[in-house]
Amino acid sequence: MKSIKIVIVAFVLALVSVSCSKSSDSPAAAPVPATIEGAWVGKFGTDNSKPSVYYSLNFKAGGILEEITQSGEVKGKGTWKLDNNIIYGSYNYVAPPNNKYSIIGAFDSKKGQILGNWGYGSSSTNGGLWEMTK
């Protein structure tokens, strides 16, 4: 099980390195890249299951992270940072039981998409997969 999670993290990192390579296409008007800041909506899955459960994160200026419910309420609060198109974050639920979660994901600004892993506590890989678009 642990080796599968390592493979998934390696895949996410490989995806980022491929998405960062320059192409030799003729110059054209480049699309305005999406920023990480703002509300993102997608799904998460547990263990190796395909993401299918509603999941939304709000990446706010200053490194503030919020998990948002479908009704728009803040469910969790924490921090995030972006380093070479890899997003790292952690947050705690606002209401009891105050569970802590950690995330890691590959941010593709051209597609406006994040693919990643989430976990319990300080581990960002022992929970499952998640995906979001802006």
C-alpha cells in the first residue's frame, strides 16, 4: 500500500516536470495563466479510489487555506504555499473533532487544474487522491 502511494506522488511530480517543459511551437498569443489564488472545486477519493466526493478549497492571499462545503461554509482553515507548481497545504476542521489534513498537488496553470494527494495529520499521502479546477 505504501509503495502505491509513493508511485502516486512520483506520478504527480513527473506530471509537473512534463508540464513545465518548453515547446518549440511558433510564437502565439499565450493564454493568461490561471492563478492558484481563489476558490477551486473538485472531488476527492479515499485510498486508491477514483475521486468522487465533493471537495472545495479556497487558496487566499497570504497563504491562507480554507476547505469550503457545498453550501459555501468554511469547514476547515490552515495554510498553503506554492513552490515550482507544487502546492503544499495543511488545515484543521473548524468544528470538533478538529481533524488535521495535509495536501500536496501539481498545479497546471494552463489547464486551470490541480491533481494531488491528501492525508491525515502531517502526511499528505495516506488519505487518497483529489482533483480540482478553478
